[in-house]
Amino acid sequence: MHRALLRYLVLCLWAVLTVGPFLWLLSTSLKGPGENLFAYPPSLLPAEPTLANYERVLQSQPLWSYLRNSALVAVLAVGCNLLFSSLAGFALARLYFKGKALIFAALLASMMMPFQLLMIPVYELAVNLGLRNSLLGLLLPHACTAFGIFLMKQAFEGVPRSLEEAAVMEGVSLWRVWWYVFVPLVRPSLATLAVFSFIAVWGDFLWPLIIIDEPSLFTLPLGVNRLSSTFSLDWRLVAAGAVFSLIPVLTVFAFSQRYFIDGALKGAVKE
């Protein structure tokens, strides 16, 4: 009883620490110009809640255009990552070929490298392919990730081999085995990868800052960053823009929460 109570207290404290910054951001975006954001003691609830900050941000910045760019890049990047990572993970999990262990070891090693080390060669590749200042250039680093391949490999290895053997004995091709047998059985892992990929693409700031110069192609992180200079760092407006950019992420997670939790607990663990 005492252990369960202690566990719930720890979880509640962790929830407060996790949700607290978002609630503070939301509160700041709803405060009027007459309220002191740096008052002590701080006040979480706005004295006079207002949506004027959101109206001012939407009128001064083309956030809907930034939203469209971010959504398009996120959808394409997530789709490519799911396709390529599942194909690569299936090959590493179910096919036998020389050098497979070495490839998997190199894949795990690449997960330990920060993107800053790969940024210059990826940028040169994008420029040589003519993808600078293009939406395709934005999704290049996210089209296939080492984490996605690793996650899908572990998920495919959890599928009973008897199902694959039965399909092969019926004369089903390898492509159909992957699509009709394996993919439906690892949907929780696919949903987990989709959520992780979407969050990574949606919140990416460094790569769009490097590859994009045209304001019409800016994504939401770049657009929110412009608010700090446009309004001389008015934190109310910056907070309103940040909340606006977080709504799609929260929506995607809310609709995929069941698959996400199931995939995080089972899909990446070999049974």
C-alpha cells in the first residue's frame, strides 16, 4: 500500500514537471499586455484571459502558410520513413546475406552520432541534387532513419517464423509476404515510428534554417523564430506562436496514443 502510494506520488510529480512548462506557455499566450510576465510570485492563471495575442500573430505572420509547409513535409517524411525503414528492417530481420551483422553494427553506431556531424555532407548532397530551397530538401534527412530501421527490425523479429514459412509454401512472393503478412502484424511499431518521426520533423529547426532561404518555404519552427525579432521579443506573442505550432503534434499523439503505447511496450522488444 505504501509502495503504491509512493509510486503514484512520484508519477504525479513527474506529470507536473512534464506538463508544467506547457501550461505555463499556454498561460503566457493568454495574458494581456497589462499583466507583468515577470511578477513575483508568478501567477499561472491569467488575470484577464484574451485571444488577442493569437489574433495579432496570425495577422502579422503567414502562420497558415508555415503550417501547410510543415504539414506537407511531415506527411512526406513520415511516409518515406515508414516505407524505407520497414523494408530495411525486414531485410535485416528475415533475409540472410553476407555482411548483415556488419551493416547492423554500423547502423547502431550511426545512432550515436549527432546530426551536427552529418550536417555538412548531407547539405552538400542536397545542393548537388538541386534540393536547396525546396520542400524535398527539407525531408531528406528524415526520409529514412537509423532508429526507424532498428525499431522495425526488432518488430519483425518478433513475428513467428511459422507464418512466413506457411506463406512461402503457398508460393507467395517475398514482397507479398512483407506487405500482407508482416506489415499488418507490426502496426503498433509502425504507429510508434510514425509518431516519433512526426515529432522530429515537425520540431526540426536546424536543418530548415540551413537548407531554406525563401520565406515562402519556411516551416513553423522558422516562423515562430521570426516572432522574436518582429515584435522585439514579446513573450506573449512568441508563446502564442509556440502553442499554435504544438497543436498538430498533440492532435497526432492523441489519435495514435493507443498504438503508440502498445508499440513502445511490445514492438521494439523481441519476444
